[in-house]
Amino acid sequence: MNKVLIYSHPGCGYCHRAKYLLDEKGIQYEEINLAIEADRFPDMIERTGRKSLPQIIINDQPIGGFDDLSILNAAGELDIMLNVA
């Protein structure tokens, strides 16, 4: 089973777009809302090396933000990573 983790913030448009893309594909994900769990921000930086939102991790591999997710999706690589038919 795939493990998808998204660090997000409710005021982040790119966060909403990333979640929408995954929802459209029927991919379940764990969301860490940094507005509620601000203490997890250092964990996000340590895991991804980035401070911008969203940060998306698929199967323990940091892939970046919405733009990175969108590029993977357009190339068909996201489906391969997630074993989606």
C-alpha cells in the first residue's frame, strides 16, 4: 500500500490543488496541517530539505510541492509511483 504524506496549511492554494489532484485519482493521504501542528515544521524541513508548502512525500521519498506533483502526473510517473491503473 502506498504511503502519501502532505504537509499543508489551510491558506495555501497549492496545498489545496495538490490534495485535489490526489483526491481525483482516489489516492488516500495523511495530511499534517501545520496551522494546527506547527511543531511539525522542523520535521518537514528535516525530511524534505524545503520550507515551502505543500511538501509531499510518497513512500518515504520527498517529491516536492504541487508543481513537482503535477509534473509527475503529466508525465505518467505519478501513476507508476502509486501503482495506479
